[in-house]
Amino acid sequence: MFQTRTFLLKYGEIFLKGKNRYVFEDILVDQVRRAVAKCDGEFKVHKSLSRIYVEALSDFDYDELIDTLKCVFGVIAICPVLVLEDNGFDDLKEQVVKYIDETYEDKNFTFKVFSKRARKNYPVNSMEMNCLIGEAILNAYPEVKVDVHKPEVSLYVEVRERIYVYSIIIPGPGGMPVGSAGKAMLLLSGGLDSPVAGYMIAKRGVKLDAIYFHAPPYTSERAKQKVVDLGTLISRYTGPIRLNVINFTEIQMAIYEKCPPDELTIIMRRYMMRIAEQIGLENDCIGLVTGESIGQVASQTMQSLACTNDVCTIPVYRPLIAFDKQDIVDIAEKINTYETSILPFEDCCTIWVAQHPVTKPVVKVIAKHEENLADCIDEMLKKAVEEREIIEIK
């Protein structure tokens, strides 16, 4: 079986960045370095001519490395490669034939050769390499066949400063490297939606802080730990997360006692957004991220979302806004957050729900009823922010 110590990483959208492409490449290289640092072994990560390479400098766990690289946003493909020095074209053909033998025990397949001569002083051009390497493979293994339209095996030969040969392409997560698109504050709960929203916004290059609203004794320490566990799961993709845990009990009780029962949820959400924005701005966040989806619950109707937006001065991003619940479940299962999200430890968003919540709130009416809290809310907000717990999730 073919064994490699070098992996070629391909990226997608970064190619479209023009003169700024090197900035995104450097961010991606940094993210890859951070990721592989968690793996057993020592690795060198470097870029060369629009390619990023990971080279193992010691013994390593192949499966662990691949699983880690599959969580780095910006990578669209991971290719285990055979790296050759230029010892002449005849040597290259011999090495490619050997590579095919070691990689494919069963030779009953169709193939096509894709050669690229980035180093133009190489004596054999791309078309000639395709033909001559293909001929060498056919001569060595008569059972294989050429199919130039839909080959079962695509063999790539790239002549650069060294020669790279590969045919295995493992899909990466795609997207943009985390940190290339600014920073946002994720409102993270123990449900299905917000971890998926965090994953999706990070896939577009956004670095995340997070905030969780805790309501002891009505919510347990296990509910808080559930959120920490969810943060840990998505941090595989997002990188380190600074989780701000807010004690929200006093504020919720005041809303419960002084505001109309049917407006409890929407007013609670408005104060959550105020707190999230304040902490976010203090930590260089330029947006808030929620897991809301239109019409999923009473607090997520168009009118309700307009009411929560009303208290924010920075953008609110809702990656799941048009998703069905099953769409969200599918992604949660893919990123391994589903089983944790369905654990029966409720947070403050689920235990403080009115029996008949308003579904079409009016901003002016809600703001008017919030005046009932004027004698106490400012001090409560200040206390909640100042006494928050900060958990570094890595």
C-alpha cells in the first residue's frame, strides 16, 4: 500500500482574490499549522506556487491527520502525494508505474493522466507526458484501460520545483479560512440550531466568540456543560472560542414580574441581544450570529425578528434563516453536534416560554412595556456583564 509523508492541500475561492490572494493564503497556512499542531507528530506546513503542503517530519497517525485537515475551512481537497526529485523522465515513468502498483491492488480500472508542467524548462511537455506515462502504465498493467471522458482513476503529475504524483483526492470542508472575514459574537444555546449557525458562519471565514445565557437554579450546571461541550465540538472547525457565560436569572425574573406574559420571550431576546452586542463590541466583534430560522417558533416570526433587530446597532447574521428543521439536523449530524444537542438539559430559552407568546409583536408596544423595567434594568445589565464567567474553549 502506498505510504506518503507529504500532503498537497488545494483551495477554492481564494483563487478569486486577485492581488490580495497571498493574504488569504497566509491565513490558511496559519490555520493549517494550528490544526496539525494538535496531532501526534511533527509537521512542516508551507506554500509554494499556489499550493500548500503538509510534510510529516516524524512518525504520525495518517487517519488523525486527515480527520484534522478535513476540519480546516478553506481546504477543498487533501491529496496524499508521491514527491520525486527530477532524475530524468525515464525515472519518472518508473516511479509512476510503481506508485500505481502500490496504490491499487486491483488493477481492473480505467484511468487518465493529467500532467502539468509548471517548470517550463522540463524537456517533456504536458501532452507528451500524458501520452508517455499512460503508455508506461498500460505496458506494465495490461488489465487497466484508458478512459479520457469518465476515468475511474485520475492520475495527476505536476512538475514544479519537485515532481508531485497523486491520484487520491479527499474532499475538504471548503469555505474560507477562519479569520479572513472578521469576528462575530455567536449566541450559543444548548439546542440544535446555534452550533450549526456557528459552523456555517465560520465556514465563510468569520472568527467566533460566543455567549451563553445561564439561569441558575432554573437551569443546571449540566445544561451549561452541554453548551461547553457543543462549543468544543464546533471549535474543531472554528478554532478557539471565548465563551461568555451570563447569569440571566435576575433579568428574567424582572421581565416575568413586570412585563406582559405573552411578551416574555421577545423581551428576553431583546435583552440578550443588547448584552451580546455590548460584550461583542468590547471584543472587536462586528456582528452577532444566531441560529434563528423564519417561523420555527414564535420568537422567530418576521415581526419577532424585527423586534430583536431593533435593539442592535451592529448586523445580526442568521445563516439558517431559510432552513427547514431537517436541513439543520442533517448538518448537526455531519458535524457531530446532534447527539449532544438533544440531551435533555434545558436552557433559559426553553424553560421561560409563555403559554401563548405573541407572534406578531409591534416594536413600539414592546419598547413601551420595557419601560416597566426602567427602575432596575440598567443595574441588572451592568451586573450581568461585569460578573460573567469566561471559558476558553480550545
